[in-house]
Amino acid sequence: MGGICFVSLAPFDYLKGGYENAGVIWIDAHPDVSMSKDGYPMTHAMVFGALLGNGDAEFLSIVKNKKFRADEVLYVGLQGLHDCQKAFLDEVGVDYEVQSDKFISNEKIENFIAKFDQILVHFDIDVLDEKFFHSTYFADPDAGGDGSGGGKMKFDQLSEILSLISQKADVVGFSIAEYMPFDAYKMHQMFNKVKIFTE
């Protein structure tokens, strides 16, 4: 838990080495398959590309086990893609849906889970709509970005999905990434100037 999406790289690679038939449910507004060769500067969006066996040499050197196959991943909450991301997913054969209008069905999630003995879950906080949850990158008006938008999911939708996964799957790994409590940080900065809290 904590940090950028790269928190999933080492543990998911490790778990891949321990389980022969494990699938990954990637709950994220973004596919995380960007690469520096495409002119993309932000490493937090490169992690799943490395787990799929593609990416910068520095990241691939961390991966010690077999790469994940295209049919071992299910994206939940995926929003619009950059051209390079779409090209990569199409090239490696990942079956994905951009979920700007509606999220994938419970039936599709259950069908995916049924193919595997174990499931790994990557949960990026930014899959949540920043209007309803502010501790996400896209809720900070001062944050720069790459033009990608934030997620569209509400808490009740996410709760239903996580409950379904928990009931139907043997979840052996669960990462939580990109938790950014900007409101708490700004509150801290404000109170840091009030003497009763600092002396």
C-alpha cells in the first residue's frame, strides 16, 4: 500500500513466480503501459507494461519471473487512452474496454475470475471520481499531468466490484496505489503557521 503504481511491480512479479495460474484485475483509470520511447516521462504509468514484458531495461531488470500474458489481465475502470497506449495493448493482444460511458459487467468480471486459481488486484485510487473522493491526483488543481483524465467510478460502484472479487476469487495479492491526501497536506501546512499547534 502506498506510493505510485510501481508499488505493484515487485510483489506482482514475485506472486507470478509462486502461482502458475494467476490473473490480474487492474482497477485503474489508466492502462499503465506507457514507455519512455514514446516520449512519455512519468514512470508511474509504465508498471504494467513491464509486467507484460515490455518497457525500459531498468524496469525489466527488476522482473525475475515469467511475464504476464495478455489474457491474464482484466482492466476495470479504464478511461480514454493515448495513441501509444492503445497501440501497445492492441499489439500484445490485451482484451480491454474503455469504460467512459459504463463499467464492465459483473458477469465479465466473474467469467474472468473463473479462468484462474488465484487473482491479484491492483487498485489505483485515481479510478475514483475526484468529485466524490479528493485524495487523488486529479483533485489537486496545482498538479500537472499528461492530458489523461481521472476516473469516473463512485464508491458504491467500487465497493460492489471489490465485494464481488472477494467473494468469487482467491485473492492472493492486493496493492493500493496513488493515495494522495492533498486536503490533509494543505490542512497541515495551514495549521503549521498557527503557534498553538507548533510551540
